[in-house]
Amino acid sequence: QVQLVESGGGLVQPGGSLSLSCAASGSGFGIAVMGWYRQAPGNERELVAAWVVGGTTTYADAVKGRFTIAKDSAKNTVFLEMNSLKPEDTAVYYCYLDVLGPYARSWGQGTQVTVSS
């Protein structure tokens, strides 16, 4: 069983920065992918960024050049650095983890990010 605990988020003005983190705990699993989705009211959940085993990263077009995902291997923690935030980045951000081996995905509880003046 994998547990994900998110931290960070909050309220920031347009153009500002926020950092999110997601720590994975449990035993007997390897990490294939860790990343973030987000969901704004009335919208479907969308992929924001992901870290893939081996170090490859991927980003949604809407956040490329502004967001950076990084993973601390020693702590099984993934970070999302968000810069130049825009009102359209406002959403609940969900951390997720796909394990190595048979497909299984775990989700964090979600953290609110609000970009507003």
C-alpha cells in the first residue's frame, strides 16, 4: 500500500511562485512514475507534469517553461516548482504515483492552488 502526502499550495498573486511536494511512503514498491494532475472547477483532471523512472520529465504545454518537476530519490519525494503563475493555474493539484510492475496508481489528497490578485 502506497500513501502519498502532499504539502504546499495556497494563495499567490499572478506572476508569483509556489512549491508543492509529495512524499510517498509504504513498503515493497518501486516507482515508475510520480507526478501531478490538476483539476479546476468544471474541468476534467489534466496532467501537469511527471517524472519517469530514469529521469525523464514531461510537462503539459500550458506549463512548459514555468513549472519544474524534480524527484528526491532518497526520500521518494517529488517536488513541483511553479513560477510565473497565472489565474488559469488555479486548481486542486493531485500528486500521483505509478508503481513498477503490474499497473497500480495511488493518489494524494489534493492541495488547492489559487492564483488571484
